[in-house]
Amino acid sequence: MFLMKNLNKMRSFLIVLIFSLPLNFLTGQVTGMWRTTDHTNDIERSIVVIYERNGRLYGRVETLLPAATVTHCTGCEGAEKNKSLVGMDIIKDLEKRGNSAVNGKILDPETGKYYSCDIELEGPDKLKVRGYLGLYTFGTTMYWKREKNKG
């Protein structure tokens, strides 16, 4: 009897907890417009749109903000060398996994180097972006804020 009473209380608690969570977070999308920061500080540098193409996610620079210190990819190689960051995909080939995406790559526009990349929605308006070299532990994390619609 005591066990059943506690199980019923726990079940009721879990139901209340689930329904009290923000539903937009549970069904949130990593796609959309994001205000980015670089890997050294929290200064907003650009607005990136994360979009889906052929079942993969990509991130394209839409706008450079006034604090942007790098405007062209001088360290890049090939077709991207010296190209403007605006219009460039800086995140490529992410595999969607619910509210996250893994196994992609992200460009460091200061050096022109690509790093492994995973992203995860941590709230309706907060995106965790992790760039790393080889092992996940050898990397850096940035937090991007969702760009609110103006209008």
C-alpha cells in the first residue's frame, strides 16, 4: 500500500513537470537566425542562419555586426580564399538529431581552418555550438542567441 501511494505521487509529479516545461523548447528547432559570438569572448559578431539542405544542416553568415573584426576569409584555401564571410557557409554537414546536430564542421574565419562541430538547443533561444579538434574534450563552446523577428 505504501509503495503504491508513493508511485502514484511520483507519477503525478512527473505529469505536472512534463506539462510545465516550455513546449517550444521540447519541439524547438536549431534552424533559424542566430546572433553569434566568437570563441574568445561574448561579443556578438554576426547573424548566421542555420538551414537544412539534403537532410543536413548548414550555417550561412547573413550579416556582419558592427563588432565584427574579420570580414573576409583570408586564411581560407581554394574557392573560399579572400571571400566575404557574408553569404559563406561556416557550418557544414551537420547530422540532425532532434534538438541537436552532430558530426559537422565549423570554420574559424580568423585562421581559415575547419574544426569538428556539434550543436545543441539548450533553450528556445539559446544554441550551444561546440567546435573541437579530434576529441570533443579538446575544443571550445560558444553560446548563440536566437535572433528575434523584428516586426
